[in-house]
Amino acid sequence: MLKILYFASLRETLGLGAESLDLPPGVADVGGLLNLLIARGGGWAKLGAVKNLRYAVNQEMARPESPLKAGDEVAFFPPVTGG
Amino acid sequence: MLKILYFASLRETLGLGAESLDLPPGVADVGGLLNLLIARGGGWAKLGAVKNLRYAVNQEMARPESPLKAGDEVAFFPPVTGG
Amino acid sequence: MAARVQEADFDVGAELAALRQGDARIGAIASFVGVVRDINDGASVSGISEMTLEHYPGMTEKALEAIVAEAKARWEIFDALVIHRVGRLLPTEQIVLVAVTGAHRGETFAACEFVMDYLKTRAPFWKREVTPDGARWVDARETDESAAERWQARWEA
Amino acid sequence: MAARVQEADFDVGAELAALRQGDARIGAIASFVGVVRDINDGASVSGISEMTLEHYPGMTEKALEAIVAEAKARWEIFDALVIHRVGRLLPTEQIVLVAVTGAHRGETFAACEFVMDYLKTRAPFWKREVTPDGARWVDARETDESAAERWQARWEA
């Protein structure tokens, strides 16, 4: 099981802040998961169009090639704008 | 008449914080005044040995070649150490 | 604690006093306060009537602690503090405080600016502004990315 | 007033609040506080029991105002404040406050550090320390001179 989080404009676009998902076969990294989500279509398709989409795995900044395993917490969000 | 001020270690060395002096003939700039003071001998001779002696004329940083005229306020002091 | 995320405002004077407390080695304290402006770069001439700051609880604190640890590794500083507010904020309200103590000013200035630059690009906070034209998420600024990158270049050089 | 010389201590929080007051354009406040350390670089291992700061009344205020004016000419900042104490000071006491307000942090950090660097080499203050070994005037540090000179180089470049 993966815990997936969405923040800021992504959360608003998807109308969803968090979901749980069984790690699908063939999905080994963040990029693979992202492609799977985009393939859902509808609002999810927009994930592929977000400029400079950011990822975190287990609360550390990650990259498309960052590996995933069951139990991971994966977050998708736009570039940060705090401070 | 010149007003001459001494600060910090100079003031202590000379035992003097301020004096008034008629602008002597032939003294046209800060360097000339300094030479005149050094020529007094005793503690004054030490003015020539102060490392990086600083000067101000009318409360603005000055240089040996800065001109002097009657009524000026001239200050001698060591490098500043505030802040 | 070196990093705090909170809804409440903070008292800069009290925070600096607490940070300095009991450390007689300190000769320098550099600090920075970020404030909600009533006009943002992208926003035409319309003022901001309010702002909401969202964050990623859990990751935020870790990210801030990591940035502070990095600053301590790079510069000879004694201590550093980051306080970042979240939730609803109005113009002129304080958003963030970064304060760094050390023996000499150069190290504290550099470390303080470094923490702010890294925070701007690596800590998961997002601003949403409400203006008379409506609400919108603030776009990341490229200048923030380049401000953070120059520390990378200096570090690797 | 942009520059103050005083014997009394200052309240950083209150001073920053007064500097910001009523200016909703402000997005950034960089500040620096200098503090009496109990050990100075030159002083063996003996602590400083007290310090006396002498200055050149009249010239000091002019010099500080000129430094602030220079900072305002060089960077896009809104306002700047310098408070420098004189007289007798004990370890951990505050010596100087520099605070700069602006729209963006980069300009305020640079201007604040510039004011401190110039103050260290151009404002007529002199420190006299009392240690268990006796009293002595503090020597100027070459690093302060080079810190000030780098702004000259950047400006001319």
C-alpha cells in the first residue's frame, strides 16, 4: 500500500488531498506512479502538464527515478512558495 | 584658529582631548599640521608612529593632503573599532 | 528546537533573546523577517486582502531542520532558529523569522541568507493570495531558484 | 531618524516594529545585532569584564547618516535604521543594531551587511576592553577593512 498526498493547486485541481493505493505491479519508481495516475484521465491528466511538478518520498525531495516500495508516502506538489 | 581633537588611545597618550591653535603660517593641510604637532616632541612625537593614523576635517574623513583653513575642526584618531 | 511551524504570530525580540540566552560567546546575530506585502509582483495594481499558507506537516519540520543543519555544517555559527507561520495571514503580518548567532558577523549574515534562500525552494510551503480579482496560488519565482543555486556553486567551487 | 547614538540599551522588537510601522509595501526586514563577547580574538583566554565605547560626537551621527544614505542609493530598500551604543557595556550586552526594510530579501540582506561593514571602518567609535590582564584599546581588524573594500570593488565593477 502507498500513501499518496497532493498539495496546494494540485490538491484543488484534483479535489483530493490524500489517497491510498496498492503499489501496482510494474510501478517501480515515482515516474512510473505518475504515469499511472495521469493515465486515469480527467483531472489526473493535468498532472502531466504541471510545470516543474515536485515529488517527495517519505518526506524527502525525490525525483522521477526515485524507487518506491510498499508503505512509502509519496507526495506531489507544485514548486514551493513559502518564506 | 583651529580646533584640534584627539580620540581613544591618542587622547590617553597625549593626556589631552582637545586644544585650540592658531593656524600657523606655512601649514596648509592636515599633513603639515601633523608634522608641526610631532615636532613638539615628547608624547607628540608618538603621533608620527601611530599605525594607520586617521584624520577628519570638519567631521569628515580626510587625508594628509586635505587643505586646512582658519575655523576648521581637525581630529586625529586611531582606526575605528565600533560595531 | 531549531525549527518551528505555527499559526501564531511570533515576537522577534523575545525569540532573539531566547536564542542568545546564556551564550556569552555570541558576538553577532543576523536575522530576517518576511512579511505579507499588500502588493505582489505578479498582481497588477490590486492589493492582497489576505493570504493562506499551506504546508506539508511532517516534511516541513524535517526540511527546515535539514536546512539549519546544513547551515551549521557550512559556517562557523553557534545556533540558528527558523519560525514559519501557516494558515491565514493579512498584509503586514509576519510570515517567517530566521535568526543566526555566531562569533562574527560575516558567518551569521551568510548563514542567515542561505537558510532563507534554501527555505524558499526546499521547504514545502505554498502561498495562496486573495485579491479583489479573486484567489490564486502564488507562482514560484525563478529568482528564488537562482538565489538558492548560487550557494551550490559556491559550495562546489 | 535613521541613525542614533545612545548610552541606553535598545529593544530590537520595538525598534523593528517602529521601522515597519504603516508601510505595507515591506516584504523583507534584514537586521543585525552586535553583542559584547566575553572573549575577543586578541585576548588570550582571559574574559572581558567590561568594555567602554568612545565616539566622536557630531561626526558619528553624520558618518552613520552618510552610510545609510549610501545604502539607500545602492539598493532598492525602503528604510534603514542604525542604533549604536556608547559608554560602559558588559559582556552579552547589545552594542549595535542595523535594520533594513525593503520589498525583497536580497536587497535588504546586502544593504544591511554593507551598513555594518562600512560602520566598522568609517564610523568614529573606539572600543576599550577591561580584562583581568588590564585595560586596552581594541585594535582594528584587517578583516573589517577587507570586508568594507569588497563593496567598493562590486560598486566599481
